[in-house]
Amino acid sequence: MSRFIVRFMKDVLGENGRQAEICQCTVEVDASSEGHATELAKKKFCETQSLYDWSLHADRIKVTPADFPT
């Protein structure tokens, strides 16, 4: 299993009227692939936020492998 960091991102407008990307939540998961990590993170995000669909609080998901020195 590999460890992945999954970020739930949202576009918002700032006070100056410019669009900014913010991270709504970061989840670390152990999974066999990026796709599996995404699904596990979606479930965890929905549970912690009391949602039935992750896209109610985020626009997109970014998945990156966690780099740990060996």
C-alpha cells in the first residue's frame, strides 16, 4: 500500500474580486492506487463534513503521493 495526500479544493472570490483556490480539507490515506485513494478520501470527507456528496463543499480533488524519506 502507498500513502496519498488528497486535497479537496474550492474556487472562491476574495474581497478584491479575484478568484483564489483554497483547500477545504486534506486527508491522508493508505491505498493501492490514486483512484482508490480518491474514493477513500471522498468517503472520509463526507463523513467528517456530514455530507452525502463531496462536491457540495469542493470543486475538485488533488491527489499526490506522500513522499517519505527512506
